[in-house]
Amino acid sequence: MFVPVGNIGGVNDWDGPESVLAGKPIAAAEELRAAAAGGRWELASHGLRHCDLRALPAPERRAQLLAAQERLSSLAGRPVLDLAYPFGLSDQAVRADARAAGYRMAFADSRRQAATASRSPACPSAARRAGRPSGSSSSRTSATSSDSLAGWRAGSPARGLKGWRS
Ligand SMILES: [Zn+2]
């Protein structure tokens, strides 16, 4: 499951009031540790804060990507190598920084990417004020190529994708 690391034990503070996910609790550290230890779940990064990484200054973006990976790896007790970009949004600089931080694979949302251009909110406080398009399809990218995520998604509970606690 993809974990917004800075929100562990907190709530979804990035989706606007139009979203049913707004305010939903995020699993706590003990729950994530137990899930990973049980072998059924693999923990992957969803960034540190739920920010549009494209909009962050490069040093801040790199620091967040690295911190998210380090914290989650420590929690999981093994290296965390996968990432889902917050909002599914990335660009060339974001992908290069994800690679540099040591991620081997990252998931993007190509439809949202096309819909938002560069107008997406940078961080949760901005996300609460701005409406965002609903409905999206996902694609999976290594830093350089993309293919469909549909099959991978089918087997995963939607709540699990972002580390929701039911
Ligand atoms: Zn997200």
C-alpha cells in the first residue's frame, strides 16, 4: 500500500470537501508495521506530504522524497523502493529526483496529469481550497516508460492503495 508518510496516524488533509476521502484517517505506524510484518502488504511511498512534487523547489522536493523513503524503510524494516507520486503527478525533474532518491519504480496518473497541466495545488492547504477533477485512470511508469496499471489495480482494495484505515 502507498503511504503518505508525513500523514501516518493522521488524516487525509489534501483532498477537498468534494471528495469522500477528505478527512479519512491514515493508518498509524504500528498498524503499518503489523501489516508489513504479516507479509500480505508491501509498504510503498506516497511521498512525505501530499504535495504536487512538480510545484516544489528542487531542494525541498528531493528532501521530501528522501525523507519519505528513509522513514518508511525504517518502519518497514527493509528498503522501500516503490513510489506513487502524490496526485499521480510528475514531470521529468520529479522523475529524476525520484530516481536519485533511490526509488526503482513510480506510479503516475496520466489522465490527471493531462487534465491539470501545471495548475494543480502544490500542497494540502492549497488542495483544500481548489477543486480537482474527479475520476481518473492510472498508468504505471518506470522513470522512462509507462504501461497500464489496470491489472495491478484490480487485485488491490482501493483503501489499501493509500494506506487507509477502514
Ligand atoms: Zn494520493
